[in-house]
Amino acid sequence: MTLKTGDTVEDFSLQNTEGKPVALSELIGEDRVVLLFFPLAFSGVCTEELCSTRDNMKMFNSLNANVAAISADSFFTLREYKKVNNLNFELLSDFNKEVSAQFNSLYEEYFGMKGVPKRSAFVINSNMQIEHMEILEDSDRIPDFQEIINVLSGS
């Protein structure tokens, strides 16, 4: 099923960097969540994207938005990645690629690897509806964070 803005998504639960399950509904709380799917921990563009997100967390917090980043890396790998880059938001392991598939964010093949998440960004509101989505085919591109900010601020 192809997702579009306005669609309601199903709740899901993935392991965080401590191996504990975190549900989408917990991340949203009473506000919104920005979900960032990324191909691979420790790769250049992914690190650039997530470190930029880290550096802008005060802005996301001021707009009442939580942030979580999702990859198919194990939670052990994500734990080290979070530590090395001092990331200040949840990293979630979609090791079985079920959530990435639910969000239509999987490459069939990525540098010879199957089932790698596409770089994608979603804003999900407290009703579990998609307010914004961007699924990039080119993993060298970074989501349009200005557009995400516009959506969060109601601009």
C-alpha cells in the first residue's frame, strides 16, 4: 500500500539503543514526531544528517516535536553510533525491516544489499496521521528540513 499525506499509520514498536521496545505512540505523546529513516549507521551522509538533527534539537523541542531515527542496523550498532556522535534523540532498530516496509521506505537493492531503508522523513501527529512525508530515492540527498520546520510551525 502506498502511503500519502493524511493517511493514518499503525502503531509499531522497535528496540532502542538499550534494547528496550519503544512504540510510535510513546514517541508522539500529545504532540508530533519526526521519523527519519536512514540507510546505514556510520556512513557519511547519514552521519551528516543525524548530527545536523542533533544540533537542531532545541528547535524541534520548541516546536513540540520528538525525533526518532530508524535504520535496519542492530541496536548494538546503533548504541555505539549514538555514543560516538553524541546523538540526543532515539535511534531505533528496524532489523527485520517491517516498519521500513510499512512506510514504503526500502530499497530493493542498495550497493548489493537487499532491504536497506531509504532516506525518508515523516511528520506524524497525535492522531497517528502523516502530516508530511518525503521518501528519497537518492541516498546522497538529505530531507528538506526547512519544509519539516514549516509543517511543524504551521507555516
